[in-house]
Amino acid sequence: MPGLRASPPAFLLLLAFVFPRGSPAPAVQQLEPSSRSAVAAARVALLYHNFQAGSLGGLRTLRQVRKATLKNIPESGHKYYLQFSTVDYRTGEDAGNCLATVLYPKKKSPPVVSIKCSNTKEKKEIQEEDNRLYQRMRHQSKPITGNNIPDSYGNIEPALEPVWALAVAGSSSIMWQKSTETLRYSLAQVKSVRQWIRKDDFIEFDYTVLLHEIPTQEIISCHMRLTWLPGHPLKVKHFCDSESRGLDEGSGAESGSAAGPLAEKGPKF
């Protein structure tokens, strides 16, 4: 049939237009969903999501990567396309599925993340949990202080659970920014925490957090100043131990610099 003979040349012309001679198509690779690189990229996406959501009741962790693709973009870096399921950080119950892309830039800068997730919790339920945890921290008879959360046995005092959840959300900003294709992080412990009294409705805390760096197994100490009000963006400024990884300057409104460990009069940002 004459009409069919025209198809191959037209197809070849299309390929020549999209990928001119001398400019090969970007390499695309299907990854095993359980591969280390796919799982690490999904966790980076969730770090970004947990920080951007600014919600203690909506914190998630990774359950399973279901599909992962890697594209090498010559001028930019490696970009991961991911589908994965999540669980609620506190209860371990199903929290919904996510679609995400994670680009690890060639230049030294935070991973570029785009993520969209479904929710198994009703939005009202998440807001109610946020408000409940906020009220517990807001209306204390004296400023909250604490050390070694969780303790050496992995226990967290019930009164300090909201403080720990806030540390998880805030430190997600630091861990997302520090992550690379070969290094990832998890929150090991809140070494110390101190609440600052404010005249407005926001709550404010100084934290010293210990981050576990993988695969080096180093423990990185970071100081974090955090302010939060349900329904508003989480604001974090941080400074990580210069002896371990150098000065973390951060960027934008989410991060900055602070004096080192907690001082008697508090650090100056």
C-alpha cells in the first residue's frame, strides 16, 4: 500500500528534528524500584514535602517505591522520576501515594524537587491534629526545654512528642538541602531544645539536632532556629558544625546561619 511507504521517512524526519545529528537523546534508564538510588531519591522528595507542607499532622515517611526512572540531562544533572507510597510518620498507617521528580544538579546546590501526593487523611483531620499539637506547645506554664530526645532507649516523653514532631519537620529542610546523589541523612536525635516566648501567635524554638549521614556514618550536629504557626509556612534558619561539613549558608527565607551550640542568652541570627 503506497500510504504505508511514507511512514518510515516521516518518522525518521521527526527524530532528526527532535534529536539533531550530533546531539544524542538524553539517556533514560529504568531503575529497580528497590534500588538504593531510587529509594534515596524518594526520601529526598519526602524531606522536601514534609518541610514545605509545614504540618505536624501530615508528616510522612516512605513505604515503597513502585516505579523509578533515571534521565541523564547533560547540562543539568541526573533527574529521577518516581512513584511511591507513604505512611503516616506517627502511626505508620497508609498516608497516600506520591509522584515526584528529583534533580541532583551538577553544581553544588540543593536537589530540585517537584512532588504531588494524595491524602488518605481528610484535610480537616490534619488541621485538627496540627492545632492540637500547637496548643500543647503554646500553652505551657513555662517555656519547654529538653535534652536527648529520644533517650538512649529510643523513648520520647509524651509531653515532648510535639517538640520531636516539629524537629522532624524543621530538620527536613536541612536534610533536603544537604542531600546529594551519594549522601543522605536521617534525624538521629534532638540533643537539646529550648522554647522562646513570643508576643505574637507563632511558637519559636532553638534546637541542636544530630543528623546521621549515610553512607559515611558520621553524626552531624546542626543548630536550628524554628518558628511555626499552623496554616503558615515553616521557617527554619540553621548552622551545621563547621568541623564536620563546613558552613551551611542556606538560601531564601527557609534557612540561614546562626551561632553555634545553644548559649545561655541564645544565639543571634
